[in-house]
Amino acid sequence: MGWRCGIKSHTYSIVVLTIGVLGVQKIAVVLHLFYEEQWPDFVAAFANIRHTFTLFVSLRPESEFADQIRQDFPAAIVQRFPNLGRDVAPFLAWLPELQSYDLVCKLHSKRSEGRHLVWRKVVMDGLLGSVEIVDDYILAFAKDGDIALGGARFNYVDGAGHVTVCGRALRLQHGALPKGWGFFAGTMFWCRPQVFAGLEQTYPLACFSAHGDTDGQPEHVVERAFGLIVMQANKKIMLHDTEILVDHPSQLYGNPNWADTYDAFQEGAAQKIDDAPAVLGAPLSLLQLVQAHDGYVCGSWSGTLIQYDQCLQGLRHAPVRLLQAGIQNGGALEIWGKYFTNGRIILGCDTDQRCAELTFEDARIKAIHADAASPYAKTKVMKICGQFDVIIDNSPSAARDSIAVFLHYFPNLNAGGVYIVEGLQNLAAPAQGGSDDTSAHAFFRLLCDILQRPEWANQPDLCARIAPFESAHDIDFAIFRSVQSVEFTPALITIRKTAMQALGQGSMVWSDRKAIAP
Amino acid sequence: MSHAAQIKSGQGDIDLAQGQAFAALALAMRDLLETGENFDTVTRLARIESILGLNLRAKRSWQRALKIKKDALAYAGLGSVLFQMGDAAAGNMALNAGLALEPENTVLLSSLAVSHLYLQDFISAQRYAAQALSVDPDHLEATLCRAKAELMLGNLALASFYIDKLLQKGYKPKEVSLLQVDILHRQDQPEAALFIAATLCDENPNAFEAIKGFRRAFRTLIKKPARYMEFMDGLDIAWRPARARVATCALPADHAKIDVIIPIHNALNQVEACIQTVRAHSAERLGRLILVNDGSTPQTVEALADFIGGHADTVLVHTLRRSGFTNAVLRGLAESDAPAFVVLNSDTLVPERWLDKLYSALRSGAKTAMVSPMSNNAVWQNYGPVFADDVFADGDVADGDSFCTAPFPVLQEHFRLARIGAGMGGDTLVPLPILHGFCILVDRSAYDAVGGFDLSAYPEGYGETQDLSLRFTKAGYDLFVVTDCIVYHERGGEYLAKTPRKLEQCGAAKAI
């Protein structure tokens, strides 16, 4: 039978006393911190946990944020993970270690886009919003050993109505889907880790790949599996709202239309515009660096180097993470190492398998053998670095590849970052077996048109122009909403990225009240 | 053992066979990343992604494989994935590209047959299936496609031939049985079709196609009265007019009051009209009108509170949150101590003297536990036609498998029709094993005796009254439809969070 607790006035001392009677709870908080700028929000939320807990934090593969975390939580267990499987893969990796804990709170950062910021905030509020809320979870899990999962009520969704494209995989892996199951959208919850023991073997880390998809990947299957497993184990779920509801999933009522809830976040979306990166002086030009270079071979037209210099000036002294597709002999990577003196990662990728044999004195430089247009290359890249500030596509062997590389990696470009395509003469060629309409040139010109048209997605003519590209590519329209500018120079196409909410017309700003025309 | 060696030893297939699909996926992924991207590593991955239904990934992998090597089976894989993603045209293009490489590839030919069946291009489906069978006469998927295509083209003898062949081989028995239902129906053998469809429904309670097949066959049979009665007599479940009870009983003189419970979730306009007719037409028989607010908006709650004003017999209670129809009914029942109660949907309009008529029927026999009126929109309790015609996009009309609905009348029209209905001599009580839950009058002691509504099995309704009916029948109680009482029902005006179809299927599964 389920139970309800309509009054939430119990104080901390009562909870401690009750938990003391029921047994000491060993608590862990597991945080996947992909967006490090959100760390202060989590620190503030952790203040509501007035019990001893162990903090596990997973970071991007290139992150240097561990020291900051240890400053705030000296005993925190911090680890860098490949940027694969989002928050789910790191959690699964830690699951064996979590078996010694009674209660685990699973959290993660979400991208700094309006509705996601709001979603994260309300989910966090539902899990860690106050001392009382935290104590509600701790007390409930201590009181009822059958509770396996708990979270904000609004975030608990009806499984059958939201299984989407994951149904087949779930059935294959977990058997028939029972009636009445549900799960927490977004995979943030309190849980009893023993119920999920062995899940890391069911979903080995290697099954996760790099992608920009919002559904249909193993992490989305696991998101649903958490709820399904609880039901199959005949355990209970706790829903937290103005009252507490604890029952078996078949007796709970999952949100039947998550899309409406998700859309509502947009209305309350907070505005957040990233500060422009600082511009500092650059002593040696790129041209001068190439001329003085004595490492691996690097050759380029002087005009091209000058154009690179112009478009990268703003990032010259920033701690950039750079990805270059097409590195030839590796000399370009060494040049970039010298150019970005404060750079953190210089990563190259090339179809020539000999590039994997390249060795570099500069430890920041790495090269891998892969075709950047291949989805598996991204999986390799994401194991090394999850987000970049500069991405250069210098390998346009076919128009189609340049589009594919852009669609693969632009989502992983940081806001304020630059995406550069070199080799216009190749890009101008029509796509193989197609017409000029599907050339990379046409695609990047299309980006300009999209930028110039507000609410473009509703305009049939633009959708019709995107359609020919969709037959060859999986295009997530969200990409277009974060393009800040597209610049064509004789040798380069430069696409700058910004946070989505920074775009658009914004509101009308008036300078004064005097006017002669109405 | 290296991942390449594990692949060679068939570990991936073992994982798949043992239900460890993601372990197989991980193995294929590791092999690709370690061995490198080649046709074998990519297609192996694509195949597992396809099996798992990770279609977007599978599509990319098949496309990648085709970039490495133009291969017929890779085209088959890509075509199949595109088809599953709903892009039938692109799927067909991929399959045809494969066929250009291997014109006699039976996988591609049968896939194209399936694709054209889906597109309702039955002639092309027939052609591709025939081509596949000319290459391999024992190709079972092609045989199934051929049977379907012949059936849709009206070639019943040929369709029968291929169906018999499939039955002999035991290939996809459920799907083939559905075809059998269809063909028997078309061959004017609805009785046999009904038997097979009923078996399919029993074995696959969630398969709506089986229910549709049953309804189609039943609809055909009911149009042949003699055969219908003979068939039903054979099953010993039929009723004849002679078996119906005539409600000769006078209005009971017990002056008992009846409580009316109305669960409400928004739909304020309908609620208002419903309450208006209940108050106007229940006379002295009405005990308490119990309105149960089940998670409505604040505006609705405010309006409901206004409805109570000046009506001492009306009670407004609330569930803690939106909790489903059955829970709301139980919340209302907790307020009732009447000897009998009505559960009434909020999207109904009740006629004059409705409560007296229903109560007379309820007290017409000592074992009568529940009665329900006729309606414009209560499935088997509909007046007029029960089944609707299906109207196709081109205006063509065919025998349908849906229940008939009639529009919700304006109040004046409702009163006029109700008076006509009452004057048609429809004082017959029709015994039924199951009553529709839109409006039921239930004897409280009988209700308590069988344990009442099953909240755990039907928290949201859609099956709770059917379940209660079956338990009443099993306990020896009688249930009747009251033919001289017509309650109008809009249906779908409330509890719309999930589609009624989904809830019905869920409820049907639980009942079975």
C-alpha cells in the first residue's frame, strides 16, 4: 500500500531523531558537471543537505575544474570522463562504488539555454530546494525500505506515453513493458542504488557514442529504464510536491503530457548573455609563426593565414580548446600550439592513418586517425574533449562531408566560439550526384538567410530550402538558432556561435521621449 | 580475448540471444573503434542498432557502410530503417538501389513488397512478392506479402492458398490468423471469422486489430438475423425479446432518496448543463448531488463552488490532485449513505423522470444490482445503429469497425427526443452482462457485497464498470438496460489526459 504525508512541518531535529531510530543513512550526491559555470548553483543547493554526504563529480575530459570543486568540498571525488553518454554513462561508471550508500541523489548541469535553465532550476528545487525538502527524501527512504526512486512530482512522466523511440530497445533489454510504469524525465532523482546494481554491465560504457540527438540513444533508454526497473522489482517511487506520495508505480499517475510541461519552461526562461571573450594583444602574427616554424611541415597561402589571424584575434589569449579536421603533416597543430599560448587542448583528426603516429613535444597537442565526417570519429574526439572554442574544417574532400562535419561538431562549439571552414574552391563543387542546391556553399549561404529572417522556422520557403539537405543529413534545427554570424572571406567561411537566447530582435529600446512622428 | 576475436567467436550474437542487446552493441562499437572503420565493422554495428530500434544511429551507420561499399544488404538495412522512421519514399529508394545491384535478392524484394503494402499500392506489392517467390518459392515473408496483396486485390482464392501455406509452416501465426479473419469475413463466413477473432482477442488483449476484426465480423453477422440467432443460440449467450423483462413494476413506494455522484475534471460548460438537467429532472428522488472535483483548474473550482450556492442538497468534495475517474467516484461514494447511488459522467444530459425510471428498474427484481439507460453515445447501449460507417478520404463508405456516435443535442432538442423515446413504449429492461459506465444506478448493498470498484486495477476508469458488471454477474445479480430512459452523452469531454482509446485498451487488458 502507498502512503501520503500531507504535512511537511517536521523539523531537522525530528528528522535526525527519526533517522537515528531508523538507522544511519549513508548518503552520496552524484553530479555530472558538464557546464562548469553552473557550479555555484549546485554549491548553494548542497547547503540544504544537513547530513554528511559524499560528493561525486564527473567533469568533461579536458576539464581543469577539479581544484575549484575541492576548494569548496575538499573530500569530493572528482573524475574526468569522456564526453559520451551525457550524465548517464558517468553515473553508471560509479554505480559499483555507490552500492555502499543507502541513498544517492543524482544531478547534472544542463545547457545554458533558456528553457533548460528553468527546467534545471525547478528540478533542483524539487530535489534540494530546502532543508525540509531534502529531509523529506531522507526520512522517507529511511522509513520505507521499498522506496527505490524519488523526485519532483511534475517531472515524473507516464512511461507508456513517453517511451517514444526507445520502446524496442527497452523491451529487448528488459522484457515486456508493464502497465503503469513511469520515469523521471531528465534523469535527476534520489535513489536507492542497490536496486540498479549491475546496470553498468547491462549498458556497458562502450555502447554510448557521440551525437547531438535528443532521443533514441542508449542514455535515453537508460533514462526510462530507471523507472522500469523499479516497477519490475516491485519497489516504490516517492513523488514530492505540496505533499508526499509514496506508492508502487502502478498506483502513481505520471505526467501524461511532458511536452506541455517542457514548453512551459520556455515562458519563464531566464535571459543569460555570455560575456564576450576578452581581447588581448597578439605579439606574433600567424604568418610570422608559420614562417619561423621548424617542426612538422605546415604550408598555407599567406592570405589565408592573414584571414585566420583576423577571425581568431579575439580568442588569441583565451584558454581555447581547438579541433582541426584535416591536419596533413601535423605542422598546423604545432603552429596552433604556439599561436594559442594559453590554449588547453589542440586536437587534430585526419583520414590518413599515419597521423596517429605523429608525436608532439607539446603535451596539449594530440592527433587521431579518423574521418571527421564519420559518427564514430566524434565518439573518439569526445573521449578527449567535450567542447571546443575553435573548430577548423580543413578537409573538405566533398561538399557533403563539410556539411556533415559542421552538423556533427557545431553543437560542441562553446558559445562565443568560432567554426572555420577552409578550402572554398572544393566546397563550390556540387554534391556527388546532386545539384548545386546541396553544395556546402549553398548550405552556408542558407545559414545567412536564416540569420536574417526572424521566426524563420515557420517560413515555408526556408523550410523548403533546408529540405534538400535533410535527405542526406540529420539536421537538428536548433543548430541554426545559435549561429551568431556567417562571414565569407576569399579563403574561409567563419561561423560564430552564441547562446540561443542572445539572438533574435529582442525588445524595442527608445532613446528619448521627443518625437515629431507618431 | 580482443574485441575483434570476440566478434569472430560470435560473442555479439550470443549476447543478443541472451537478451544482452546493449552488451552486443558495446562489443560492436569497441570493435569498430579499435579495428577501424571498414564495411564489416560498420555493418555489424548497424545491424545491432537496427535490432535495438536505435533508428537514427542505424541510419547513419548504414549510410556510412554504403559510403564504404555499395552493397545490396546494406541498402536493405537502410531501407528498412528509413521505412521504420516513417520515410517510406526514401526507404523505397534505398531498397530499389539495392535491387539494382542484386535483382534477385529476396530480402530486398520482400521488403519492397512490405513497403508497398504499407503504401497501399497492392499491385506493386503483389509484383514484388511474386518476384521473390519466383526466386524462392518457400520464402515465407514473401508468401505473407503475397497473401495480403491478393486479399486486398480481391483475389480470395489465391489469398486462401497462400494463407493455408503459411498456416502449414506455422509462420507468424497471429498475423496470419488475422488475415484468416478477414478472408472468412469476405467469403461470407462471419461465424468462423468470429471464432478466430475471439481467440485472437483472448490471446492478445492489447491487439486492437484483433478487436477490429471481431467487430467487423460481428457487424456482418448481425445483419443476417436468422444466422445471427442460430449462432448465438449455439453459444447459449443470446437473448431474445422474449427473454427480456418488462418493467411492469410501479414506482416503488419506499420514497428512497438516491445520491448522484458526478466526478469533474474541468469541461465547465458541460458540467453546468449536466447539473442543470439533474436538478431540473430528478424531482423528489434525488438525495444528494455529490460533485467531486478531481484536479480541475482554479477557475472551474470557483465556478463549482458557485453552483452549490443555495442548494443544501449539493456537496462539493475534492481529491488531493487529479487522480482519475475511479478514485474520484470513490471519493464521492465516501460521502454517500443512500441505499442506491448513481455515477454520472459530467458530459451528460438527463431527461425528465430519469431517476424514477432507473430506480423502478433497479427495484424490479430482488437480484437486480445495477441498471443503466440508453444513449446517443454509449456503445452497445446506443439507440439506433450501434456500429458506424467508416468514411474514407475519397468519400467512399465502407462497413466500419467503430461504434456509432450521435451529436450532443442542444437542451431543447434533448428534451424533445427524450419525450419521444419515453413515449415509444420502450418499457423493456434488457438484461446484459456488462453495462456502460457513463450513467449507472447501483444498489449499495449489492455493490458492497461484491467489493465495489477496483481502484488498483482501474485507477483512471475505462474498465471499472465493466469489471464491476462481471463481478455482479458472477455473483448471480441481474443487470439491465432501461430502454425508456435516454441519457445523452457527449463522451470525451473529461479525463482527456490520455486518449480514451489508450485507456480502453489498458482497461481491456486488465479485465482479461
